[in-house]
Amino acid sequence: MKPDDLKELILSLSQDVVFEYDGAVACINPWNERKFEVGYDDEVKIYNNIDDVMKDPFYHGKSLQEISEQLDID
């Protein structure tokens, strides 16, 4: 999935986004356009904007921007 498509999916606020990356499960819970709760490999972070969600190297040193095309998201 291209980074912009993943960003749009998260911002649609229609579902939690769940995927596996580098042997760990991740879940992005978009509460609204200013609150995103993200869990990955037993860690949880809360972001207040989508750009931080996409750019933070939270996934074993990689960002969603970097790994999005490797993810299998339904």
C-alpha cells in the first residue's frame, strides 16, 4: 500500500488498522483527526496528528512512510 493510501485509510476513521511487521503485530486506532493510538511490539504511543503517525520511526527503527508498501492490510 502506498504511503498516501495508508494515510487516507487511517484518516477515514472507519476502522482500526492492523498489520504485522518484522515479527510483531501493530494496531493503529484512529479516534479522530487529532488522536491516534498506536501499539506495536508491546509499546503504545498516542499522536495528535497524522504526519507524526506516518513519520515516527516506531516500527523497529522504521516509519510507516518507509514500510507501508511492505504491509498486508485488509
